[in-house]
Amino acid sequence: MIRVNYVQLQKSLNEVQYPVSKKDLIFYAEEKGVDEGVLRAFRNLPNQQYQTPVDVSQAMGKA
């Protein structure tokens, strides 16, 4: 299980333009230099389209 700091996650998702694919979310995170733990968590998400930051957070909780 990957542990992610909730505050770091929210900061990471703050400027994302939704909807966003997993691929684009990872690209955004790499470009912004987000926390490595958050980036690892993004890489473990299901390959789908995310409509809101809540969708990303819920998917991370299930992953």
C-alpha cells in the first residue's frame, strides 16, 4: 500500500484541468515535480478518465 500525504495530494491536484486521463495526470505530476509518493500513487491508478479531484482521491483509496 502506498501512503500519500493528503495535503500533498491536494496541492498536486490543485491546478489540474479536468477531465483528465491517468496518462495526462502522470505527465502533469512529472512536469510540476510533485512529491514522489504522489507520483507513484498516480502511476498505480486505474487507467481511466477522471472528472474531478474527488474521483482521483477515491480511486487512490481503492488502489
